[in-house]
Amino acid sequence: MSSQVQSLQKQLIQLRQEANIQRIPVSEAIEEILKYTNVHAQEDALVVGVNQSDNPFRDQKSCAIL
């Protein structure tokens, strides 16, 4: 019985925390995400690419065997 009460108390605490979260409409969240990505696009390696001299995963130059 005691474990059931503790479980319900934990669940109640979790529900109260979730109820206190500030929520915004999806349309506002999307606008904020778009603004952020547009501002930081030049810093994103997936958008701009990686400088080959800084890329540790670039193809290694082949070695000629004498």
C-alpha cells in the first residue's frame, strides 16, 4: 500500500510540473525556429559544408609504393 501511495505522489508531482510549463502555439514555435536557423545558417557545417583542410574525415591521399 505504501509503495502505491509513493507512486501516486510521484505521478502527482510530475503532473503538476507538466501543468506549470509555459506553452506557446506551434505557429510561434515554428517562427522562432526558422528565425534561429536563418541567423545561424552560416555557422552550420551541414548547410555550408566543411573546409577540406579542417576536415579530419577527408579521404587520405594515396601512397605510392616504390
